[in-house]
Amino acid sequence: GGSRKGKGKDRGRDDDRQKPDDDDLWKIYDAIKDCDLAIGRPGEERVDDYGETALTACWCWRESEVYIDLICDLVLYFHMKQPKGDGAILVFLPGWGDISKTFIQLYQSGENFQIITLHSLMTPEQQQEAFERPDKGKTKVVLSTNIAEASVTIDDVVYVIDCGVRKERTFDP
């Protein structure tokens, strides 16, 4: 069994499933080779830049999984290194559960974060905090659902992390 942290249907899957065989890696290699989404870098030009570790990571990736550990690592990186200067970090997550887990993990990091949540469950007063400057010496981190993506501008945001997973409500009459 697996000792991986996290949730989802892959938790505890068999060890032989966690390591791709050569066929799996060749399928990933071929998929990257055929991919022309990266503008100016066709797949066949960049595929040989990827080693076995990168190909394995591509094989492990799940489209509907929210990788909270990775998101928190990115927040910490932007907080510590500030590659684009000092500023707020905005993180888009699919729902309250992922916002809560990310909040707890960032809070437990012990870093000097001012963590703010933007979600329909929050009062207008609580949501207003997202637009205010953080206390001196703190990095503002806004954890939001994608509902705010098109309608909200937080002027001190320098870094945006989008987990890429959306909650979509559908109606089938």
C-alpha cells in the first residue's frame, strides 16, 4: 500500500501502479512529442529535455486532483524568493474544502502570512480584507474560488497560482 498523503481515489493504490513501466513512459514521451501547445517550442523540440523523473511526474499527474502540497510549496517559494518583487499571492482553488486545507497548511508553516479567504460563505466585511494592504512585514495570501476570477481585482497581487481544477454545476433536465 501507499504511504502518500492526500485524498482521492488513488490513495493507497498498489506500489506497482505508482511506478510506470517502460511502455507508460514511452506513451508520455510520445504525447509530449506530439504536443504543440507551448508556443514557439514544439513537442518534438523539447521532449528530449525531459528525463525519466519528469516523464514519471507527467504519468502520475491527475487532471482533477488539487495538489495542495505543491500549491503551498509555490506560495512559500514566492514568499521567500520574490522573483517578481514584493506583493500579494492569489491562489484559485475549487471550493471551501481545498481553501480550508490550504489555509491550515500555510498557517502551520509558521511563515509571516496574512491569509485571507474569498468565498461565497464569507461576509462582505470579511471579503473586504482581500482589498486591504497587509500588516507591515506580512505577505498577503488570498485563497479564493474561481468565482472571483473575472469579477475581482486585487491591486497588490503580484503572483497568481491557479490549481486548474474547477467545480462546475450542471443541470440535466
